Amino acid sequence: MGLFDLFKSKPTKEQTFLTFRDRLLSLYGVNNPSDAQKFKCTMALTIAAIGVINDVSAGTTRTLIDEISDVSYKLCESLRFRVSDISDDEDFVSEVLSHIPGGGSPSVTVNGGLMFPTYFNYFGPGFVKDICDKNGGPMGSFGTAAIVVGQVSVNDSRKSFMEVTFLVTELVETILK
């Protein structure tokens, strides 16, 4: 550690999430991501981090979990994409469209500010529960979180599984510092 390292400021949680989102996109071979891809990767990392932190802290870090959610929302609120770019789950799409005045179709363009709470409330609790429930065995909560990240980000939990597991581990470690 050099003298100048003493004066470096710790990156903000927003910078941390942007860095890890970009690294995740890179792992998946996405060099010029669409807003939908940015949204899905941000949501994936948010759910994974909340699930793992909730597991390892036995739910005692509510303030940190709220902070993670707030940071992720801010990163997503200005993104714009079609509902169909986020999910093809018919029940979810119906839920999203029910929040749009006058309805719409899956091809309607929405912003991340509308989509974030709907997506998180629809998918988040189940994924967080899976991460917490599968904390034993060879993969533990970090491996399960990597599976969730793959499912949410690119609909394939096998793609870059080990690298994603390490990325999730590093993200959580960075957040907890």
C-alpha cells in the first residue's frame, strides 16, 4: 500500500454496483448493453446481494438491505425498455401492464422507475428465499445466488457459473466493508 492509497476514497455503493454490473455484462460477453440488459443485470445483482447478505447476517442488516435497494433503484430509474425485453412470464407481464394507465401491450416502453418495484416485488422474495434456504451443501447461498443471477440476467444459470459465483462473492464482500 502506497502513500497515495491512504487518500483514496472508498467507492460509493452506486459506483460499486455500476462496476460489478459492467463486469457481469462483460462475463456474459455483452460489450454494448441495452437498457434492458443493464436493468436485468442490476436487478440480478441486487437480488443476489440482498439474498446472501440476508442469509449471512440472519436478517440483522435491514438498513444495508434498504440502502442496496435504494441504490439499485436509482441506477434503474432512467433506463427505458420494452416490457417484453425484461420477461416473457405472462403473469408478470400482466402485473406490469396493470400498473400502466390505460394498459398496453408487452411491446410498450417503460422506464426502470416503474419496472423496479414491480419486478423486485414479483420475483425478489422467491429468489431471496431460495438463496437463504439453500445455504448448505457444496454451493451454499453464494452458488445459489449465482444461479439466480444467471436466470435473471441471461435466462441461463450455467453460463459462466463459476465466474459469476466469484463475482457475487466479491460484490457482497465489497458491500459489507
